[in-house]
Amino acid sequence: MGNVEREQFVAVQKNGDGDLTAFRTSSGRVLDYNQAKEEVNAGNIAGVNLFKGRDGELYIRGDADGDPTNNLDQLPRFE
């Protein structure tokens, strides 16, 4: 497989409730939430993982590393 650099999320879109709805990757791709979940599940995005919420749905979250500045909610927004 080689040493391929995985993409990272570098910016986010949020809805009026503050929920994440889309992501921009380090390569410039824009993914809606479902596309992003597929990419995370496939292991293509570094620094994030999926977890199952109380409602049984899968959600994207940043890997716990003790650094709040790189949480997904802290990423810059894009239009």
C-alpha cells in the first residue's frame, strides 16, 4: 500500500443548530456528512473516527488527543 498521506478535515460547514453538515479535506475535496462518514469508515481520513450515538446512528468525531484546538468544532468554517 505504500506510505500514502491520508487526508485530513481542514474546514467545516454547520447548520443553524451548530451541527456539522459538510467537510473540506486537505486536498480540497468537499464532502457532505454521509460522504465524509464513508471516507472515515474506509480509513481515508486521518485524525477522526466514527462512534455510535445513543440514537444508534454513526457520527464523526476527532480522535481524542487532549488538544481541544483540533476538535472538529474548532475548524474554520467554509461556504
